[in-house]
Amino acid sequence: MRFSAQVHVTLKPTVNDPQGNAVLGSLHTLGFESVEAVRVGKYLTLALDAADEPTAKAQVDSMCERLLANTVIESYETVISQT
Amino acid sequence: MRFSAQVHVTLKPTVNDPQGNAVLGSLHTLGFESVEAVRVGKYLTLALDAADEPTAKAQVDSMCERLLANTVIESYETVISQT
């Protein structure tokens, strides 16, 4: 069966986010003074084959642990749907 | 009022995604042969002040148009929630 996976990789809340701070500064420069905080993360969509949804979920979690996220400083969330 | 905005910025479907292709190759090398496609995008969370939700939505859409997304090759989706 064919599945689609949506993966969000975000910096843990206590980790400094220089990219987010740079975006925040640029937004202020552009006149968007009302913005108070920006955090930047990654959003990945994967297409994969698996026997069933739990197997697909386990595979994607394993991909996050081994490659997609640096779990020392990042968290990840995965959503699997059949396509 | 204080709002939280979730912004997804993704490459348009017809645009080549070298970063996604690199991730796909690495996943295959790691043994995840069942993955068929990977697309990599950005996921931003913003905290901002606005008078009401439509105003917040309009502001965030404007930020996407002017800074957060390159609308020639990228699409964006925004979700606003009150915090």
C-alpha cells in the first residue's frame, strides 16, 4: 500500500534559533512591527510503500531518528495517510 | 489580541527539489528503499499582535508575499489561531 507522510522537524523550545531571529529582524525592517517571535523548522513530505499504516509510521519514525532530525536539538512529528 | 501563525512554504509541484532528492538518496543508502519521493519545505511559527483574526491573517499573508516565500517557485499556506 502507498502512503504519504508529513514530517515537521522543529528546534526544541530551549534551543536558540538564529534563522528565526534573522527572519524576525527582516520582518521588523519591512514594517511588520507586530511580530514578536519567529521559529523556523523543516516540513518534509514523503511518499512510501508499506504493508500497513503502523509499519509506515514506524519506518518514518526511524527515518527521523536516523537522518531527518537531529534529536539532540530537534523534535519531530509525523502524520501518515494512505494515498 | 495575540495570535499564533503556522506557515508552510513548499516548492510548487513542477519545480525540481535538489534537497529532497538528496534526502531521498540518503534514505535509500540507509536502507529505506520503500521511499519513492521526498519534498522539503519550510515550516515557520510566528507570534504576533493584531486587532482580530482577519487582520492577523492578512498580515501573515503579506509577510509570505514579501519575505517568507518566493512566490515564483514556492506556495504557502497559513493557519492563524488565537493564543
